[in-house]
Amino acid sequence: MRLAFALLFSALLSTQTFAQNPDTTWVQTYTWEAQNNPATAYESPGRRWFDFPASDNDSTYQKVLMYYNLKCFEDGTAGNLGYACGEWDYLTYTYLFDHTGMMDSNSLTHPHWLIDDLDFVSDTLVTEVAQVPVDTVRWAYSNYELSGATSSGEAVGTFTAAPSELEWESDCGRMQWVWSADELEALGWNGTPSVGVEWPAVASLVEARDAVQWNFYWSADDSLGGFYTGPIAASSKVSDASAPGRFVLDAPLEWDGESHLVVEVLMQLDEAPVWEADWAGEEAPQKTWQAGTAGSYVHFDGNDRIEVAVDEINVIDDAVTVEFWSRGTPEFQPENNSICEGMNADNQREINIHFPWSNGRIYWDAGFDGGYDRIDQAADANQYEGEWHHWAFTKDVATATMAIYFDGALWHSGTDKDNLFGDMVRFHIGCNGNGGNDYRGDVDEFRMWNAALTPTAVAEFYNRSVDEAHPNADDLLLNLSMDMNPELYAIGDGVTHFSHGNAGAKTYEASEAFWHPGAMPQGVRPSLIWWSGDAVAADSVVVDHVEAIPATSIAEWAVQGNAVTWESLEYGWPAETVRTTRTPSGEVLATYPLAGSATEYLNDTLTFFSVPFEVVDRYELARYITPYGIGLTLDDDGWTWVFDVSDYVHLLRDSVELQAGNWQELLDMKFAFVHGTPPRDVKRMDAFWKGQYGLSTFDGNVTDHAFAPQEGESMFRLKTRASGHGFGSGNNCAEFCYNTHSVKVNGDAQWSWEIMRECADNALYPQGGTWIYDRAGWCPGAVVDTKDFELTPLVAGQDEFSVDYDITYDPDGNYRFEGQIVAYGEPNMTYDVEISQILSPSDDKLESRWNPICESPTVRIRNNGSQLLTACQFSYGIEGGATATYEWTGNLAFLESVEVELPYDDPSLYEGNDEEWVLFEVEVNQPNGMVDEEPRNNKSSSHFHRVPTWSYPDLDDNRVIIWTKTNQVAWETSVELLDAQGNLVWERGYPTANTTFKDTLSLNQGCYRFTVNDVGDDGQSFWANSDGSGYTRLKKVAGGNFINFEPDFGRYISQAFFFQTNLVTVEEKLPISPVSMVVFPNPSDGVFQVSLGGFQAGKSLDWLCYDAMGRLINSGEWQVSSGLLQSLDLSDLPTGTYALICYDGQGRKLSKWLQKQ
């Protein structure tokens, strides 16, 4: 017997098939060497032009083959991610772009008006108001009064520096001071709790009673190098009504005699403080810290952008710095976004920052030259969300470096980055250059420089304003403080930057202060008056604060040539806007209508034409999914997949633009134009379904396509290529969900199939990921299935016909899907049979699961003649061995294929030096006894290595030990031994988990095949399941192994070998009869009938039932008798899938999956 193979799809051919044919024209396109280049950062092969055979060369080609060879990087890593082969399973398209020479333009539309940067039909906005509308936030504070209070006296002393040197630029600030334990003792704090504090200097600044707030901390450190953030011991949120500079604490400060006191003041004033006089105080080095805030900041909540006038920044040529403060919104981050992006006139990226992408990596892209330079690195969540941090991004072409700074310190850098900058036509903050990938979070102090700031300059000025002391002050191009413009009611100055959407300017909280941090001027600490006594609860204090309601953009657009641009930008508030009074937690206390003059906007559509362009038709030649590359090696010569691209021969002429590959592996791609007569001439191709289609809308987007045959077109084929992607919700569609695909012709269903592809028998294994999981039309490290449907019998003679493609509906997932119709002439030959592929013997790596062989050779033939092929003659053999002949009979219609096993009993096929390359040659002719009209495709050859020879010294032993250690699901594993004729010599299953089994066989000299099967399709060891680990080895009696099988093999692993020995086993072996097991009904509601055949009557049979997790559910014993049905009752078990395993006394195993409904 022979293992069943999953059928290879029709486009895939052996790399050996035409190697010996001298009448072939080769075209080399992409090469390893061009891609394996550190100077280009090992970039993708990309989109390139190549010279192909001339269209007027009077040559015809039997077929065109595309050789797609991949290997791992030699001098670098895939995508600079640390692996020689790319880590992930990426889609890889091979496209041909047909430049038709015809010009066209697109009719385009754009709304006349955009409100909130969105289209609308009609809307009403309030555009004239007496003042900016505000919401009111009503704060209610606990309040305390002093009773029986005494003070420590008046504040005395004078600062040596004025408080104006604090350099606060806004109405917010934060200050902290430390009083050491020694100082507290000197002040008489022993046994006298403080319940109030007074600072006369702030009495005149307190417009609202909560404008100055206090927090007090006990600390083990008597100095400050930054803000102290320990637990709060006491606080005061409002001033004393009877003394504006005095504050009563919510809890007494009781000193323990050892701790140091940290005093904090938070100021939230109506405007930046103006101190009337110096403070009373004293110098206290290392005991002070303070910071202000940078005015206001912008809050992006999605669909907002700040447009920068590019004239301000287009002086950038070879150096740039982009810097800003940011705080991402945790609810949304990380997500795919751009915090800023600038695009050139060709819509190519010049500057971009993904901040971050959904994978948590921050990307810095700068400079375009056929591609953009990039550096990136993963960031911690607290670096981009929930906290204010500063980021700076630099590039210097002169030194070919790019860098990213975090809070003033170098965070990441890259070299060999020398792309210059081109002029930008758009630059957006808050989204990408096309208005998508919105950033959601807060941004402030956005600056751009026409220079790459030095690490010193970044560190010294990242939290300070730019002044003449900055070493690059003359290079500053953009300095946006994100304050609201009171004339526009929005952020922007109406000249250099403009706000679209409704992003509002927000006021910092004093606790957020980070601007100009450092010690107090001259390190001076104010003298405070401390109050003791009792704090008595009084009536609560209510204080109202206002927040401006962000205005919404109103943009009027107009056509200018082949584009549109906005010509006026105003702001207003939707008429339904209400002003609210609410609590800090969001509870609405009252609402008020918005007062002002309203304007109604009725929208219409602008129509215009795009810039004329050449019509370029894209055709997908093939699709491939890269393997999981961790730990993978593709050998020095790579792995080659061969595609039959003969249907595109009319496009592969003259100068051709191709796109192929990506940065996962090195690609070498060449085309073989095999001279001769094709089965039929390609007349035309129509590519119509192409792109990405969501399953939820597939029927609406992939609709009937009509095709009208032209003169000379008489035969037709539909080609489709579908691969499902996306998972994680619902049915895990479309990558891992089973669904039915179907094709209709003229409205009638003609073909239907299940798309799921078996991946556990992939030739490229093991891979560093979940390579065994079946997927929708594809597998990692394999080509995507191409389906060819012969339409001719269904549409012959019709003036027009239609095709449609359907997929079972699912709300999730998508398909990358292509549909093409190929039109042909009549068949060119009546009798022609070709050898399409030598499956075995072969060193083709894609056939390595079966090769090398003991068995007879196998080839695939195809009928290229119009007559039904019923017979043909084969002549074949290995170089230096016997030549054999064979007559095949059967029925093959035009362009149908079949695999043919060629009987061959010359032992030199497998007996001999296994390191020697051996040549196998085969020829086919006499189709139906007639002369073959195209003899050039009758011959083929393959090189191969023989099976290994195993023996003992002096050939004096013939024993082999089958040594298997089972994993936790032992019932999934079975082994079998076949002889060269495919007869079963020995087999067994394994009933017990985590157990070592040792079986010793005595073998006569000969060729054998040993196979380990796994019905779970996950081998004996696999990293992504809970099955544990196992292995199988063929061991020598005296120690050592003949072979140690790779345990991560998926469905099966097989090895043929020649066993050499002088001993002959003479004992009579009982014949091993074939056995069978049939279970019905299946699925069932719980009761199954089991019919057993081939087992010896009267003997017992052990059975075990497991659930899908490999847990033993039940077991028992059946007595076998001819024709007896056994009953299995699972009605008490939940709905699901179960495995029934049966063992006989010879160790043979049968298994069936049962489905209980």
C-alpha cells in the first residue's frame, strides 16, 4: 500500500521536468544577489522592469514555467527582525502590469462642503456667538474652619531671587518643598499637630477658593530631585473664607519625630501668576522642586487633523527633527495610526510617525527614494498612553542616521538611512496624509526643525520653550503650542496651520505640570505660617469652572484643475449643541441651549476629472504564502516552486513590469519559455475580480461578470485564486473557517467545493509557527491554490456568457480573490501526450515526503490532443540500469492529467551508493497508437539519490528495534512497515500515553518503507498544543540509531531504506489480512453501530473512546464474529467530536472520528 497524497494543484510542476530540454529560452528576473544587499536594507524585490522574448520573434511555446526560488538571508536578517527567514506567514503576490498605451482619467466627486471634515446632506450650525460657549463643571469640596487656633507667627525672610524667575507660561503650576526632621523639631512640631497652613504671598492670587490646593506627605528622604509621589497624609482643596491665604487641612499633620515633611502647592489660576512682591523665605538647597504647564494642549478624538501649510516646511532637504509631547488615550491605544504624515505630489510618504501601530511598535519613516527609510522599535504601553511624555525624531542624511528620543534620552537609532526629502504637498498632524489612521490622544508643543538636533540639544530643551539660547533657533520651522485662537474659536492661526474636525484645546491640570522643571529660583523655600488647634467641619464649598466647547470646522471646497481644494475654513457649533452644568464625574445637573446666529448648509457635489493616466492592467500570475521562519533553513540552493504561467504567455513579451516577493526571504525568479506547439493558442485574458473582499459583503462586491467572445475565440477557461484571511472572532473566518465556494455559469451552479486546505502534509516542515493548521485555500510555506474551470462545453457558440463566484456568508474575515477568463483558439493537435512531472524518483524538495523510493517510479502525464487519450507507451529506466516498457490504458480528455505508476523491478533503483546522483529517464509516445504531433514534450528526466543502506558490521544481524515513546494522546500515533511492492510487513498502534514501546523485527535483505502516522495531524511533538512530546526511532540492537524521526511532522513522516544482511528469517509469518471498521450513522444523536471486518473470529478486540482533548472517556472489549455489529452508546456525552480506537492482538489499530449531534 502507499500513503495517500493531497493532490498538488494544477499549476505546480517539477523543477526537473524540462531541465534536459535544450530548446528552452530562459528569462532571469529577480535574483538573490540584488536583494541580499545591506546597502538597500535587504529591501523587497518590489516592482521592476525586465526584458522578455520579443512579440514578433515568430516563436511558439508549448508552455511557460515560472521558477520561484526562495532561500534565507545570508548576510542579514529578514526585515531586520533577527531571523534569516521571515518570522511570519505573509501573503506574497506576483503581479504583471500590462501597459496598454491608452490614456484615461477618472470621473471624481467631492462634497462641496465638509462639516467636521465629513460629508453631509444638510446641517445647521451656530456660527456667530457673543463669546465661546462653555460647559460648567461644578466642584463641591469639603470645608473646614479653625477653632481655638494659634499660629507659629508671621512669615519672615526674603528670597534672593524673585518668583517671576519661575518662567511659568500658563495658569498652572506645581511646587514642592521639604522640611527636614531637624527643621521640624526646631520649629517645635513635637506633640503639636498642625491643622492649617498660611502663605500670605498667594492671598492676592486666589480668584476662586480652589485655585490653590495643598498636599502634604511624610517622606524618608530629606531632599528633592523631582516631584515626590508618595501617599498623601493631609490636603486642603479650598482657602479659608476668612483669610484667603490660609488653608485648613482635612486631617491633622502629626509628626512621628523622624519623617521629613514634603509640602506641595498646586496652582490652577485664571491666568499666569503675577507676583506682586518677592516671597518671604529662605534658601534651602536640594529641598525644592517646581514645574509649570505649557499653556493648553489639543485633544484628538478621531476624525481630527491639523493641516500644516507646506510652504512653511518644504525647505527640509537632508535633515529634520520632529518633536512633541503626547499622551495617548488608553481606551484606543495601541491602534493603527499616524500622529503625523507628509506626502509628496505622487502620494508617497516623505515623513511619517506611527505612534504606535497596533503591534505596539513606534515607526519613524523619513525620506523617499523608491521607498522610505524606516526605523522602529516596540514601546512599553506607559510610554505612549495615559502619561505625558516627550518624543523627538531626527534624521541626518549627511551621517545616514535616524534616531528616536524619549524624554530627552536616545531611545532607538538606525544607520544607512540616506534618502533625501522631497517637497510635500500635504502635511497633517493627528492622522495620515490622506486623512485616515487617526491618532487618538493629546498632543502639545509640536515642533519641526530644518536640522537633526543633537542629543544635547534634545536633552536641554525638550521640556522648555525655544528661545535665542537654543543652538538651532534659526532652524525652527514649526512651533505649535496648541492654544485656541480666540478669533477662530479653534486651534490654528489661519496662515501656517489649520484645524479640521472638532479637536479642542484643553487646559492642563496643575498635577500634570512638566514644563520647565527644576529647583525653585536660587533654591529658595517660602516661609509658611503653621496653625494648630481644631479643624471643624463647615458648609461645603461649591466652585464652578468652565470648559470651552470645541468648535467644528466648516470647509467649503472648489475644483481647481484636476483636483479639489478647500477655499474657505470657518468654525461653528452644531445647532443641537447644549451647554451643560455637570459634576466632575459627568453627572449632568442642568442644560442650556446654545445662543447665537445659526446658518443652514445644504450640500451638493463637485464633479471633476483626475489627471490623465496610462491604462495599466494588473494581472496576478501567482500567489504564495511565506513560511514561518523561526529556526527555518531553506538550504544553500533554496526551495523552488514552479508555476505553469502559460495562460499569460501573450503578456510575457517585450518589456514587462513585474512585482514579486517581499522582505521575508531572498527571491530568485526566472521564466522558462519551452519551445514547441501549445495545446491551444491564448487569444485574450480578461481579469475582472481582483482585490480584497470581506465575507460579509462578498455577494454585493463580487457579482456576475459578462464576457463576449471575439472572432477566433472558441474555447474558454475561468481561473480563480482565493485565500481566506482574518480570525479571532466568531467562526475564525476567513483563515480558519470551513465554507463552501461555488461557481455559476449563466446563473446555473456548475462547481462547488470546500475551500479548506490540508496543511499537515506540507513538504516544507517543520516551521517555526502553526504550520500544521488547515487554512482557507493556502498553507504557510506553500502556493495558494489556483482553480481552473473549463467553460467551453457550457458556453460554446454563445455571443455572451456570464460567470459568478459565491462563498458561504460569514460576518467576519476576508478573501484575497482574483478571477480571470482566458480565451483560446481551437486545439492545435489531435494526438499529443506530454510528461508533465516526474513525481518519483526525484530530488525535488516538494516531493521529499515520499522520495527517495523503493517503489516503482510515478509520473504525471497530460493529454494535449483533442482526441480522448485511451493508451500510450512508456519507455524508462535509470542510467546504467535496465530499460522497462509499459503500456498505459485509460481515458483522458483534452488537457486532463493522471498519475501513472511505472512498474520497475531493477534493484539498482534503490540498491547502491546513496550519495551518488542517479539519472532517471522516461519517454512516452504512441498516443492511441498514433504518431505524437509534439515529440518535444515526450521525454523527461530527473536526478535523485537512492535510499540509505542500513546494515550491521559483517552483515551478521537482521534485527531492527522500533522504539516509540508516546505523547499524551498515544491513540493518534501508528506505525507501519511496507516492502518494495507495497505489501504490509508490520504495523501497530499505541494504547498507552507517555509510555515507551520497543518492538524488535527481523528483516530479510530488501527495500522497505517505514512510516509514522498521526491522525491528529500534529505529529508526535508540536509546540502549540497540550499533547506533550513523543518520538519514534529505528534503533540498532547494539546501540545507536538507524534513524531518529523528526517528531514535528504533522500528518506523517516516511523513510524508505535498503536493509542489507546475510541472515535470512526462515520462520513462517502469519499473513496480515486487511482489516476495516465502518461506523454508522455518523453523525449520530448518540448511538453508533460499528461493523468490523478482517479480524480473526472468536478473538477479542480492545476499544477506547477519547474526546477531542485526548481524554479517555470509555473503553471495553468486543468479541469478534463474522457479520456482527457492535453498538456504541455515547448518548450521555455532550455534543462534540470523539475518536473510536480499536486494537487487535497483533497491535494493529483502526480509528474513526465520531460526531455526536
